[in-house]
Amino acid sequence: MSVTLKDVAKLAQVSPIVVSRVLHNKAEGVRVSDATAERVRQAAAELNYKVNIWARNFRAQQTMMLGVLNGMGFDRPRFNDGPRYFATLMDGIVDGAFRHSYSVALCPQLLGDDPSEAVTDGRFDGLVWYSITPTDANRATLAACRCPVVIVHALSGQYGGKHPTVICDNFQGIGLGVDHLYELGHRKIAFMIEGDAMNVESEARLAAFKSHMARHDLPPAETDIIDVRKDREALKSYLSNKPPHTALMVHADGLAADIIRFAPKYGIRVPEDLSVIGFDSTEFCDELKPALTSISQPLFEMGNRATDLLMKAISEPNIDPVELVLPCGLDVRGSTGPARQTELS
Amino acid sequence: MSVTLKDVAKLAQVSPIVVSRVLHNKAEGVRVSDATAERVRQAAAELNYKVNIWARNFRAQQTMMLGVLNGMGFDRPRFNDGPRYFATLMDGIVDGAFRHSYSVALCPQLLGDDPSEAVTDGRFDGLVWYSITPTDANRATLAACRCPVVIVHALSGQYGGKHPTVICDNFQGIGLGVDHLYELGHRKIAFMIEGDAMNVESEARLAAFKSHMARHDLPPAETDIIDVRKDREALKSYLSNKPPHTALMVHADGLAADIIRFAPKYGIRVPEDLSVIGFDSTEFCDELKPALTSISQPLFEMGNRATDLLMKAISEPNIDPVELVLPCGLDVRGSTGPARQTELS
DNA sequence: ATGAAAGCGCTAACAA
DNA sequence: TTGTTAGCGCTTTCAT
């Protein structure tokens, strides 16, 4: 069907291995006479020979391929859902993989009946698992993986300390936000959190908030933690009752955006009456009026470094897994300003 | 290293081929005694045997893998650049590929020195090439491909009619926009176009505009085509000189968004003074004030159908390539309204 | 119902 | 400097 080494060898009147050496070996190791080498190269060109990369990989017992899982398990990665989170992370992963001469495949459909076969059929040399939730099923799948797995958005401890992990520094990030507000004169600062399930990262952010506030001698009271997890209406009732705070840190941009959109309806001006900080610095931050100040995760970097950890895990299987915590940034936009001095009327 | 068929065979006291039949064959074709089959299954379970998918693929001379190229050639796909175009298309491609039990890999780094080796080393069973520009280099690469290639965002004729193509119906899409404006009473409608290089699709949209306007007995004059290709400042000078039009169709959303943002500075209200229609219905359309009415490409569908064409090309290599033209939609938002009756003051 | 042989394309190890 | 052997893991073909 396709032109193989053997065909080239026949034409060049040498054995296949010589062709392999001439065409594929590093220049240094090659011990072939110039004349033969030239003959081989000509033959290859004439036949338009190309290696079969999978034959080579099969022989070398490697795939030169990384897989990406995301979310709850074997739902396929979606680029266009939600914010650009996953897209940016993927950019980092792909960039890193290419840097190491690896390809990236999107978590494949499985040829068998069980989705988890995809991580056990030798398809990949390594996996990046993104935004995994620590359910029993996921832990079981993780344990079944036959290749190194780097987990993004998790701390190693959540998974038995067996896998390298990459996560943003939620503690430091929230600190950036709190300090920013403090410097603007804010002392009455609330934290708002939502979400159906307990989200590990949101929890970490809340804890960080409490800690950083305490550092400023402003330990938050219970009423300073506004939990709209069960009832999104709680958000509206908070806004309609003259918020006692001058600033709001929100666990994620989506909720912060709603606040910015709803606030005017309740006579609350952002940032004059209420400063708002989100988390993730999603692209829509710039489009909001006012634009949303937000803490940014180094998503590209996270994906990128994940591949480095994977390479290390592939080449040194028995090394202790690294837990990589990367610093956040603060993108100051229009939704934060000096604290108001008076009560809302 | 890993458990193979042979290991299972030894434990079950049968030959490897029997194991293969029991574990992998369709139920019907299997001619193995129940007792043996059971023994094999037990052995496999005991050893925790998993197929090596690449050995199977290698043997079958297929990869069950599709590749995606985008842009000018071998720049790697970027998910987070520009609008969500590529992300949505990818979602369609991935969905389609999975539906056919194929994986999708992002255009890989090349193990050799020449990037284009990636399309000739048998890495993929098929390729989706997105947003290709018809340069000589790209034509050459296309010709060198050893697997079927489906081109997205192109017409078959641009590439010698040799490859299946998928494109949105720019003509019909622009027609939706023109008709929408016409029904709102607009008669003075301009078309705005930009971009460094000649963009085939933008050109097609411009031509469609002329044609649809003529259909309404409103053939556009030269002054109704505002070309800001060379000079983005031309946009501002257009806005500052009391536009004689009541509506503007723009070749793409990005430029339309700028108009919406700049217009107020020149005392032009959208849509009261000037209705604006974009193209692509990008997600930021909703965030603009007013939200941007825009023509939408069926991007997910385009990616999805591209994989169908690829499957067909893989299974029937000699079939005539299909040219798929998928209809656009019109997302009416706030930036279009009834035509103003008076001149701008 | 089961098994033996053979080979996909490539390259490491060893031999000449 | 060149060639031979051998095998990666799997499955099709043909024989028993």
C-alpha cells in the first residue's frame, strides 16, 4: 500500500536497516559510507518514502501522545462551554506537549463498552486530568490508569498523594484581592459563594478570605459570608436590603457579573457604593459595565507546567510527585474603587 | 512490561488467538466452547489484562485518529485566540469524531524537521483543515497529504475540486441580514469590510450583499461599500462625517463591535440613527450595548459534518468529493431597529 | 473448536 | 561498513 523501508532498501540495493540508519538516525551514530547513504537518500526521494510513525512508536513501545480528560470523567472536553477556562488551559497543555514533541489527543471515545478503557488501553503515555472531582468513581478510574496522570486544579492530598498536581495559589490570590480593597480604604468586606456541590476551590478561597481578613484585624462575622449556594434569590435579597458592606469578594466571575448587572436595579452603584472583585479574570470582565476587577489564574502556565510534570513522571516513574502551586494575579478594572464613607440611603 | 494476550493465553492454557477471539471478537463469530471462554475471561480478569490499542491499530493499518490543522498551516490550533470560532468548530469535530469512534489530535509537533511531515507520516486516518488560505505552500502541503482532507471554510474549487469541503452559506446568510433591514424600512444600507489580506469569505459576503441589494432594487453605489482594509482610521472618519446610511452590514463581528463602541462618541445612536449587523454571532454580541444583531455560522454543525465527510472519504477513497454548504442563521439583538426618517444633524 | 503460521513497519542487538 | 535475526502485540488465514 504505502512505501516502506523495504521498498527503499530494494531500490537502493541495501538492507532495510541501512535505510533506517541513513534516514532516521542521529548524524553522529551513523556508520554508513557516504556513497551508500546518498544512494539510499535518492531512492527514498524517488519513491517519496515517509516513515510510518505508528510502526516506529509501536516498536519503541511509546505513543508520544498525551491525553486530556476533564470534568467529571469521560464527558468529552468542551471548548465552548462556560468561560474560556478550559480553552486557555488547553493552549498551555498543547504548547507544552509540542515543546516535548508530544501530541495531544482529546479524551477519546472508547472502542470498548467501558469509557474508562481509554485510560488503560495504552493509548497515551500520560494524561492530564482537569477539574476532577474526588468521587469514588473518579478515584477508581485514577487508580486504574496505566500511565502517569497529572491532576490540574487539585492538591495532591485529595488523591492519596500519588500524582503530581497543579493548582493556582488560591490563598495568595485572595490575598491580592483583600489587600487591594484594604488599600482602597475598605473595612467592611463580604465574601460571596455559590454552587450546588461543595467546590473545593471555592472553599479554599473562602478560607483564604477569612485568613487574610484576620491578618488585617478584620475577622469576618457570619453575616460577612453570603452563601447563595442553595438559593440564588439570596443574592437579590442581599442587594435589596442596603448591603452593610462597601466591598464584595466573589468566589467566581459568573456570580460577580450578575451582581454588576443586578446592582443598578437596586440603586447600588458599582464601585461607588460597592466594590466587586471576581475570580478568574474571564474575558467577559472587560465587557461588563463597569469592567470587573478580578483575580486571575495562570491557566496557560498551569497547563504548560502540567506537561512538564508529565514528562518527568514518564521518564522517572518512581520519583515523588510534585505539587505545583502557581501564583495568581490581580487584574484591576473598573469595579473596585475607594470605599464609600456613608451608609446607603 | 504490560500484560499481553500471550500472558493470558499461558494462564488459561490456550493459544493467544483464542484469547483474542474470546475477549475482542463480536459475539456471533466466536467459535469457542463456553468452558474455554470462561477460563480465558477469568485469566484475563486475574491478570487485569487490557488490549494494547496501538498494537491493534498497527496490525489493522489504521490509526482511528483524526487530525486538525488550522490557520495558515502548521501554527498549532489556539483555542483562546480571537472569538470562539475555533472552539465551537472543534466541539463539532470532536463530537463527530467520537460518534465515529475516532479520536482527535491537535496538529502535532513533528518528529522531523519539517512540520509538514505530520501529514505524511501516517499519523492520521484523516485531517480537517480549517480556515486554510490558498497559498502555494498550503496547496503543496495539501497535495502531499497521504490521507483524506476535509477543508472547512473553503469551496472545493479553490483547491482543484479534489477535497470535500464544508462552508457556511455566506450568500444566504447575508440575504437574511439584508432582508431583515429591508423589512425594518432601511433603504440606505452600507457594507463595511476590513482585513489586511484578501479574505475569501469576506469577499463572498460583499458580493452577496451587492446581489441581495440588487434584488431589492437597491444596487449599492461605490460609496456604499466602506473599505477600511488599509486604514482603520477610515472607520472613525466615516462615523464623524454624518453617515448617509441608516444601516450598516459589517463583514465580521469584531469590526461591528468597534462601531457600536465608537458610535456614541460621534453622537450616533445605535440603532436609532444607525442599525448595525455583524457576522458570526460571537458570544460578545450579547455583552455589547446595544447587543449586536449578527448572522451566525453553524460552526458546531460544520465541524460535525466535516467528520462525516472524512469518514466517507476514508471508507470510499475514490468517491467524488462533496461540497457541503450549510445555512446561516440570523440572531436579532438590539443593534437593529426601524430606519430613521431624517438626516443626521 | 482450537491452533500454527505469518506479518503489519520499524529498529536494537549482535554478527560478519 | 553492512547485514541478519528477532520481536514489539495483535489478528487474519488456513489447517487441524
